[in-house]
Amino acid sequence: MGLDLIKESRSDNDVRSFLDHGIHLNAKNDFRFLCQKTGYNMLNNVHLQAVRTADNYNRHLGDFLVLGCDIADKKIAFPSMLIDVEAEKQFVAVVCYNNGNVQDVLVFSVGEFKKPGMFSIFKNLKKEGMFSVAISNADNKNLKQYSFGYVLNKL
């Protein structure tokens, strides 16, 4: 029983250290700024960010895992334990940086990670316990359907 607690504690520390990288902290701040400027409220919810409309209805749009990605890396990988692929209103928001400047913000439903394929931009790296999204560049036409404004407008 004590060994299980130690393993769980180590995995919690791994998650915290992953999310405490500078690029992810900057992404969270930039995502918060974008939400405020576009009429959404963002509240902390453990490692996820709860996004709500900033109108009289205060409608919950979903819980977002906010990550930062340098476009030069061409992909973002993150621990699979950070998301629940079965959750309906859970999303991964990736703030894409190019030379330190925000290039775009992409939003992916966690359900997309259930069905990775050879030609899909979504990958399940089971051996490493990670999920990955291929982000070749922010101008990729296939990625435009995941743009922040487009996705949140449909919620």
C-alpha cells in the first residue's frame, strides 16, 4: 500500500514539473489574456482551466489543458494522465509560439486522442505514456479548423 502512494506522489510531481515549464506558464497567461479580450472567463481547476462565457448566462464551455508549443518543434507532447479522453467538455489548448511571439491558439477536443491514426495529427505514444499533436506550422490549412475562435464559436 505504501508503494502505491509513493508511485502516485511521483506521478503528481511529474505532472507538476511538466506544467511548470516556462513555455506552459506563459501559455496559460497568454490564454487567459485571449479569453479576457474575447469575452470569456477563465477559472483555475487543478491543472485544467474552466472557461465560461462572460455574459449573464455564465455558461460553462469546458475545461482546458493549456500548453505552449514552439512551432520549430513541429509537435507538442504531454503526459496522457493530464486529460480524460472520455470527458465530453474537456479540451487541449495549444498556444503556438514563433520566435517568442504568439502565432496562433489551437483547441483540440480530448476525444480526438482516442482515435489516433497513421496519417492523423494526433498520436498516442503508449510506451512513453504521452499524447502528441503534430503542429507543422500555424498556417497549415488542416489546423485552421482547430483555431481558438472557430472552436469556441461552435461550443
